[in-house]
Amino acid sequence: MPRHPALGPTAAALSALLTLTACQGSPEAGQPNTSPPPSTSSPTVSATPSPTPSVTPEEAAVAAASVAYRGFVAATDAMYRSGGRNVTGLSRYASGVMLKAELVEAEKFRGYKWHSVGSLQVMWIKPLSIGKPNASGQIDNLILSACVDSSKAGAVDSKGKSVRVPGTPNQTVDEMRMRYVQGTWKADFAQSRKPATC
């Protein structure tokens, strides 16, 4: 079965509670206790959490593009499982060259009466390069590297016979160009796809 291909680091703010204790020594035999009586009010501790570190525009772009990449993989999975008939999700997560390529694959699956079984799994995603902000300050292109496992997926013909080419790798590392198009991130062009072990 053809293999086709959104997270910035998350920082957790930790707050520590510092408790101050007053020394209330006990009187020695024959000596009065000169310590002041204990206070009836207890010290208050601020419930305000430490501020969460802000997310940079680059981290936000990588996180959103990574989510979109996972959506793209899920949309292609749905298209293949439907035998090329369900293409509605493709335009939501793909544009340009990738959208055209996936529509060609859908037509091929319909023509051969193939459909996929199982699902692809995205093992990890990381950024390779991040474009500079455009005139409005928006990062609108970046390249993600992602490892996709297809060991639990395959394609079969109308009689249920596998059409997977022998020797097809179970895992590949894709380099996918993602673009911010009309307010959403989309897979735009697969720059490379290489067999790998994730």
C-alpha cells in the first residue's frame, strides 16, 4: 500500500512552597518561658501559580503543523480504507502537490477495486526547518520530519488478496513541507520518503 505522510516542547511551571517556622523553645527548669504566645492567625500562602513560560511563534507553528500532519495521515487512511471513495478529508489537510497526488491515488484504488486494512501510525514528528514570519508576522511554511509505521496496514484487492509489494518497508521517515493556507496548516509536498527504523 502506498505510504504517505503538528509538537513543540511543553514547559510545566512548578511552584515550591516555602514554610517558615518560628522557634518556640521550651522553658528550662526554674526559668519562665519568654517566648511570645503563639499567633492565632496562620501565615497566608499565595494561591497564584507561577506564570507559564510563553510559547514562541515557532513552537506554536510546529505544534499546529504537527496536528495537521497527523490529520493528513488519518485522512489518507480513511481514503484508502474506503477504496478511494472517501476523499472529503483530503482537501482539509492537503494542498498543492500532495492533494493532487492523493486524488490520483484515490482514483487508482477505485479503478483497481483496492482498499486498505489496518491503520498507519505516526511514531514521532519533529521540525527540520521553520520559515521566517511573513509580512503579517505569521509563519506560513515549515518542514516536518515524521516516522510513520505501516506494519499494521496493507492493501487488498476485491477478493481480499494482498497487493502490497514484497519488500515494502514497514517504517518510513518522511520529510513533509507544510504550508499555512487560508487559515490552516496543510501537507503540501513530500520532499523525501526513506525506509527507517523508528
